[in-house]
Amino acid sequence: MKKYLALPLLAALLACHPVGVDYVRPKMDLPASFAVPAGDQAPQLRWWTALGDPVLTRLITQAYAASPDLRLAEARLRQARAQQGVQDAQGGPTVNLDGRVSRDLISANSEEFANLPFPNPKVNFTNYQVGFDASWELDFFGHQRRLSEAALSRTESSAEQLGDARLVLAAEVARTYIELRTGQQRLILAETSTRQAEQLVQLTQVAFQAGDSSRQDLQQAELNLASFRATVPELEVGLRESLTSLATLTAQPVEQVQAQVGAVAKLMAVPPAPAAGLPSDLLNRRPDLRGAERDLQAANADVGVAVAERYPRFSLVGSAGWNSIQAGSLLQNASRTWSLGPQFTLPLFDQGLLKSQVQARKAAFDAALATYHKAVLAALADVDVAFTRLAQDERKRQQLLEAEARQRQILDLDQRRFQAGDIDRTTVLQAQRSLLSQQDQSLQAQSQSLTALVSIYKSLGGGWE
């Protein structure tokens, strides 16, 4: 009857709720909506495809496959999963098989033979032993369960860190690729401006020699030419830096990246901005916030572990096997040996060690909570700044495009007047130079808008379903 009562009692004890406080997502005082105007386009899971550039898509795919940063994050995730497996295994019963053969010599004058009634006992013999050892901690107060909870949370945090690394990598490849295409177009404009500046210097020299222009006009034309010539090497260096950065991000040789990028191509158009959703959505969208929350949950479980260590710990331990001084009789019933029973440990006096551990774990939880709050506030600021920057950049780009259109009209009018003989070629070259300058500014504004759009996707956590 006692056996039948013991089993339900044991099951009830094992079902005890672990000590400590169960994790609950902390409440955040988040705004109901974002203050800045946001887009309304549904974002794509592979968000960079919204830019419509297959070369960029291929570069990001290669970066995902070979980036050292991702390999590092993946290795840490595998390590966390293995550590979680180690901890989960410690929560269950363990059984070990061991065997031993030894040649033993026991002292005839030892206390083991002090009360033996017969003389000349055998003190030299061979001992044969084989058996099983088993143990199982009865997790009444949740010590092992809290350890497993912390290990699982840290594994999930490592997974989120990998997701964040992928998001950051894709955004960096996109930003660098935009810089590369922008630099290519700006270099073409700079080389064209340099050739026009050379023509303008030649025309000004002829006018100066004919007395139709001053020395100051000639010096100004030469100064403009020197300025344009100095711009070309700077842009070439910037292009090389963009290529080497892409090579580093994709873990490929520079020459291979250059071949993939191919010839000069136009900068991609600026697509509509994605929908921002609600500020509360960021808690589930951004991998860095999800990772910070998993770290917070792990810290909460650590507090439970420290609290459980102040309670008694119960275990079932046992052993069984055979022991004989003769190999032939090792497996006989008379050689059997076994032991089974519960054991417990209870800390009684530790000079405040366990109490201090609880306080330290609670302080670590408070630090993780502050880190989480800070990360959420930074995420809200990222979204606000990214959308604000895109709105301002797009407003600036539209104004520059209007100015470029007006400058193009001025150039068309000057060309017709030149053909009619009303003005000289110098005036036409100056109008062309002004148009090139406007085109360069519009191009830079387009690049800034694209970069701001990449920042928006990054601040929202990339694409999502």
C-alpha cells in the first residue's frame, strides 16, 4: 500500500512550480503610432528586391553564403544549442556502466583484520567488478528547470543575433552598392565637366588674346578646370573603396566583384517607402529587440536558479553490479551487490553566499531590463529618423529635379540663340556646366533617398510576413 501512495506523491512533488518569478514581457510606454509620415506599401520578405536591381540581389546572396560575420554568428548559435543540450541532459536520470579488474594487496596488520578469529588471512588476490551507477535529481524546487529555461533563452538570443547580423549585412551591402553606382555616375559627370572646362579655357584664352576677355576671366576659367580635374581622382578612389568594401562583405576577390558589377549602370529609382506599422510591432519585428528580450528572460531564469539553490536538493542514487575475487564466479547470485536510496543536501551556513548570489542575479536582471528598454527606445528613434530623413531627402530631390529641368530649358534656349548668332559658345559651355552641376546634385540626392530607404528597412527589422 505504501508503494502505491509513494508514486502519486513523487509525481506531485515533481510537478511543483519552480521557485522564482515566471517571465512576463515588461510593459513599455509606446506611442500609439509613429509621429512621422510613413509609407503604405506592404514590405517584401527579401526587402532589397524592392530596389529592382538583380546585381544587388546576387551580391547579398553571396554575402549570406560567405560572410565571416555570419559564420561567426552561426558558430555561436551552434555552441548555444549544444550548451542547451548539455543542460537539458542534466535534468534527467543518468546511468553509467563501469568495470574493473585489479590486483590488490591488503595489509595483514590493518584494522580490517584486527578482529578476525582465524590466522593467516588471504591478503593478495585479483578483484573483478562490473556494475551500473545511476542518479536522478528530483527537481522539487525547479533548480534544473530554471537552468534549462535560461539555456533555451540564450539559444534563442543567439538565433536572434544571427538574424540581426543578416539584416545588418544586407543593409551594408545595399548601402555600399548604392555608393558604387552613384560614384560611377558622378565620375561620368565629372569627366564631362572637365572636358567642357578645358574647352572653356581654350575659348577664354582666344578671347583674352583678342582683347575680348580679361586676365581675371582667364584665371577663373583655369581655376575651374583645376577644380574639376581634382574631383576625378577623388571619385576614382571612392569607387575603389566601394569595390573593396563589397569584396570584404561578400568574401570575394575585388576583381571578381568588379566583374559581377559589370559596366557602368544607372542608379536605381527610388521605390515607395514601406508601411511602418505600429510602434508595438517593432518588439516582434526587429531581431535585436527579440534578442534583447531573450537575454532578459535568461536573466530572469538565472534569478530563479539562485533562489532554488537556497532550497534543499533531493536525488535518487543507486548502484548495482557484481563483485568477485574469481572471474568464474563473477556473475553468480552470490556476487551481486546493489544500493538504492534518496539523498539530499541543504545549505545551512554559508556566510551569506547564496543570498548574495540572489542579489547579484537580480541586479543582472535589472541591467538586462534597462538594456532592453534602451534598445526599444533606440529602435523607435531609428524609425523616426529614417522616415524623416527619407521625407526630407525626397523633398530636396524633387526641388533639385525641378531646378535641373529649368537649367535644361536655359541650355536649350542658349543653344538656339548660339545657332542664331546672338551669343558666343562660351555662354553655351557655361550653361552646360551649370546643367552638369545640377545633375550631380540630383544624383547625390537620389543616392541619399535610397540610403534612407535602406535605413528604413533596417530600422523596421527588414522584410516580414
